[in-house]
Amino acid sequence: MQQITIGFSKEEIKKVEVEENNEPLVPIPEGEKIKLLHEHTYLSPVLRKTACELLVKVAHNLPEGYKLLIVTAYRPISMQKEMWRNRLWQMAKAHPFQMIFQYWKWKKVASQYTAPPGGSSHQCGAAVDLTILDENDNRLDMGTSFTEFGKKVHTDSDLVSDEQKKNRKMLFNLMTEVGFVNYSLEWWHYSYGDRMWAAYRREKKCFYGPIY
């Protein structure tokens, strides 16, 4: 898996200028090649129009019988605030001493896995968290759930099996071939047209900003 990246500098991402094109949010079409995870608390199944069109293209490039499972897409700021609070709580339980004695380091790690409100690609309607279902509607084994964090969820992690790496590579290739970029700390997260997307491509401008 190869992708132009700039590492994970928030400062570099913030340097990207937003030239908002005011493209509307449109529904992600559920059907034979796309399934929505309706039971997920944070599913708001809409994306910017072009991002949605590219997602549909990915779905039609899947092997016969396979489909995309959309877990989350656009998130309004209220939803992002709730997810940020939940992530901080999760990190506090996992690393209580770091939270007390290395607070800023602890908070920085938390922000790598859930963006603080105002800083998420999801809030721009530019990002989607997804996986692939096989012909029996079983999720391909990617090695982790969507709620885990740490090195195992990194896209290129060596902590997963060869089969899991192969499945991640399939998703990666399908998404990046049409123009999405992968956030390499989360195998499931892809975006198009936002600041992170532009920064990963070493471009100075993007065209999707936050939708409040």
C-alpha cells in the first residue's frame, strides 16, 4: 500500500486553505452494492455529492457479490462532540495515570483516533468509515473492530495476519484508485476533498470545509 503522506502533523493540515465549493450533502444510496449500518448510533448516511459519487464507483468496482458496509459518514458538530467525549472516557479508562501525569500527551493520542469538534473530516461531509462484506454478507476480517485504537488499527499494522493485511489492502486500493485518501492510523477511514485529503496530497487548498 502506497500513499503520499505528510505524517500526522495537525499544523500542516491546518495550513491548507479552504475554498468551499458549497457542494450539497446527498444521501448515500443503499442497494445491491452498498449497505448502511442503520443500527450504528453515529450513522448519518450522507456525503458531499462528488464524494458520494466516488463511493458509488468504488462499490461497483468490488468483486461480484461483494458490497460496501458504511458505518459512519457525515457528522454534525453535536455528534462529533459526543464522540470526542466518549473517546476521552475510553482513553481515561485505558490510560488513567497518563491522563493525570501526562495530560497533554494523553489528549494528543486521543485526538489521533477521534478528532475534536471542528477538526474532523466527517464534519465536512468528506469522510466515510467503512468495510467490505462478502457474498454472504459477512464482514471481511480486517483484524480489529471500529472502536479499537492503537497500533493494531493502523492501516499498515504488522500486528495483524496476512489475510487481514490482504483485506485491508483490497479496501485501500479500491478507495484510493478513485481519489480518496486513507487516514493511516485507522484502516477504515477515508476522505475526499477536505483539509486532510489535501495535506496528504501535498496540496495547498481544499474545497470542503466544516458544515455546522
